[in-house]
Amino acid sequence: MRPHLALIEDDPDFALMCRSYLEREGFTVTWAMDARAGKTVLYEARVDLAVLDLGLPDGSGLELLRAVRSTSRLPVIVVTGRGAEADRVAGLEIGADDYLVKPFSQRELVARIRAVLRRSQPPETPEVLQVGSLRVDTGARQASAGGTMLTLRPKEYALLEVLAGAPGRVFSAEQLLEQVWGAAWQQSATVIEHVYRLRGKLACLPASAPRITTVRGYGYRLDP
């Protein structure tokens, strides 16, 4: 599948040149020429990486980057004519994955995009997660313990898979929202409700099965 890039750039000549080159290199590119259109693309399209200019006609690219980072870990490469160190530092501190100062070659842009995409790929998840007597088959999306199969709703399974992937580690409600629901703006009550239901189903398994522990003030962990 061709990676989908959002190109947020107000210079039409530069944007058309970038889009043409990137498409020849195997990317799908959606171009937005201001912050408002860029925000729409980022929040409504399925984008793998954003190439973001800081100098947009209707606002600062840094503000758009800050808004993106408040809800998402979408890879972002900042491109700008500003070469000052303060601008580079500000972009990186807000959460840019890389920074390019104009003028730069199209080949360098492609190389940076590919490098950031490689770094952003999640690690391979093993097909079977084993925590004590609990067996989570990530291929079949099923969980069982002691021969008893758990009947789980999709989000309950996804929550269990995250917890079972790192037994003993405490996950905050915000981390679970982002990893399971893909959006940190959901209410933490969503996590509380799903943990409650999942905990009840785990309690029906043999005593040797792991249990979800609430760590007051921090979050939840799966104890073997």
C-alpha cells in the first residue's frame, strides 16, 4: 500500500513540485495550502505522515503541530524557510519528528520521510502472548486460560492485548485510550467501564489466571 502523506504548504509552485516528485517515488499525497485545510486533512483522512510548513497564511504551523500532538503521534516533518535555531528547537520540542530548512533537495525530503516512517512503525507483535495461564492469540484475536475461552467484545480484546503485551507495566488511562481507541480525547470513563467488564470476565477464569490491578493515581496493570 502506498503511504499517504499530507503536504501542508502555502507556496503552490513548491507544493506542486514536491507532490509530483513524491508521487513518482511511490507516495499518495494530499495537498493543503493553509492551516485550516491542513487540519481537516489530518483529522479526516487516513494519513501516515505530514510534511508541514511553519509559515502558513492563516496561522503558525507550530500551532497546528501543537494541536496534532495533543491527540496523536502522527509522524510530522517540519519544512520551513526559517533557519534560526530557535525555530528548529521550538518545532522539535513540540514534537516534530524531523526538520528541513528550505531550500532542500527532493531526494533529501524523500529520504527523511522514509527514515521517519521506518522509525514510527510499531514493533512486531508476537502471534501468541502468554501471561501465566492466559493465552492471547493476536492472529485469531482470541484469549483463553486453562482451556476456557474468553468471550470478549472487540475493545475488550484490544485492551487485554495491550495489557498482556507488557505484564506488570502500569498503563495510564490516557495511554490506553490512545492505544485501544486511537484518540486521547475520549473520556477516561470509557477505560474504567471496559476495565470493569474485562476484570469480571478474567475473574471467571481459573485462579491461576492473571488479574487486572488498579494502581491508584497511575492506571492499570496485568499481574500474572
